[in-house]
Amino acid sequence: MRVVIIGGGFAGIAAKCKYPKESILIDKSDRFLLTPKLIDTIAYGENSTYYRKPDVLAEVVNVNFREKKVITDMGDISYDKLIIALGYSQDLSKIKGAKDHVMKLETFNDALKIREEIVKAKSLIAIGGGDLGVEVIGSTVELLSRFKRMKKERIMLINRGHRILPHMPEQISLRAERILSQLGVELVLNASVEEIRGKTVITDKGEFSADHVFYAGGIKGSDFLEKLKLSLKNGKMEVNEDLSSVDYKDVYGAGACASTFYPSNADVSMQSGIHAITNAIEGRDDKFKPRALADVVDIDSNFMGVFLGSPIVGFPAKLLKTIAFVNVYYKINRVNLLTR
């Protein structure tokens, strides 16, 4: 049995660690991007990439699903089962003008560019009050405060819903809103963004302008999925409840590129990678039911979130985030030891 894994992100490395001998991990880069640490790149300039050795260092050009071959720029690789774990991209399709006028955070270089622009800018608008939008605003405040410029800046967060961090307990959302307000961030809630025109964000609550607009309003799968001509749902690879593709029985989707009803955070992505390869190797069709463990955000060094369904703040929240990072580091190092 040979399982080929395309993509060495959270889902990919977790799958590789689960069945190292039976799997071949393909990635075009030997650097692993620890996306939750991109906010530290923005705030402090820290590196958020780590050496990760795939079995095959190559760029996937296409997949011949009929002949069960992955076509790369280094040659073809045959498979018995295939796991597609290509990560995410920002979904800019839902707002007119977004593709041309917003900053997005997908890569390490994106984070460096945002950091550079924030230092020069006098105002910033972030669209989206989920984890990403809230943490980018928090890192922006932290960066500017070290330049002693926060009082001179206009920092705004526009959110479609009536509270930020809507997937967390209400008391965490309210705590986050209070901290952001105390830091000088303007919160515009219950505002639907209709268009972005240059440096102006047009909403149903009025127009707001800034030197830069950052978008954190939603994600979709990798653009490469369209080239593979797979069935897509909301821009993600459409999968069954066992994470198998709706198009091909020997193909699975894992991580942020798969159309599950679960959040696309690192923990769930790793669980999905393990689940997909277990079903593939053992010939099972078990439904994917991730365990909701922890979700923690950092707002200007204020840690808060949820653990096993209960609110958590302060040092315990920071500790959980640290443990999550250590778990990822362990898997990266294990992959480096296991790859061929």
C-alpha cells in the first residue's frame, strides 16, 4: 500500500507521522510555515518558518486520477491512495474590489510586507472578527506601541456579526472587545462590507478609509484545486463525512482545503490528516469527528480562548498555545527523521 500525501502543512505532517513507512510526502518547499506564528512575525519580525524535509521535494503539476499518478516537475509518482492537503488561501471572491485593494496573510513574506507597511502607515482597517482578524489587529497594536505611535494611528476592525470571535463563549468575545477598545481600536460591528474601492471600505453602515485594508473575512482551498478539476464546495475540495473525495474513492482531502463543517485551525487540520490516512490505509469509512480541544488568541500579549468548551484566560491560555506549538515542532522534527 502506497499513500501519497500532497502538501506538508499541518494535515500533511500529521498524516506522515501516523503511517511513515506507507506514505510519501510531497511538497515544493523544505520550509514549514507555522501560520499561527505569523502574528509574531508582524509584531516582532520573528521567523515563522521551520525546516521540514519532505520525501519528495518537488512541485505538483497535476494529478492523473485515472492512472493514479501524481505528476511533478521531478517526474511521476504512482499511488494506491492519495491525500490532498494543500492548505488554504484567502477567499477574496465575495467582496467586490477585494482582489485588487487588500492585504492578505498567507505566507511568511505576506507577514513581512504587512509589518513593513504598518510601520509606515497612519491607519489600518481589518475586515473580519475571527481569530485571524483579531490577532492581526493585536499584533499591529503591539508593533505600533513599541514605536510609541499608537495614539497617532487609526486602527479599525470591521465585523459582519454582532460580536467578534463568535465561535467562542460570549464572555471571551466581550473580553476581547473590551481589550481592543482599551488599546484604541475602533470596533464597527454588525457591518456588512459591500465593496472595497481603493483605500475605502464601503459598508451598509457607511464608508471608512485607511492607508491599508487587511482582509480576514474567510478562507478557501488552494487555487490549485481548480486545476485538478475536483468538485468544490465554497472553494474547498468536496469530501464525504469520512474525508474521501466525492469524485474518487481512493482520494482524500484533509486540512483547510477540505470542505468539512469544522474550523480550519491547526489542531483540527492535524486530526483530519490522521483520520484520512487511517481510513485510507485500513480501508475504513469512519466519519470524521474531531475533538474540540483548545482555541486561543493573543491580543497584544493578552491570551484568551476556550478549552474543552470552557473559557480560559491569562497564563493557562498562554500555556495551552505554547503546548500546541510544541506539538507541531515535535511532528516537524519527527517528519525530518522519518522521511526517506
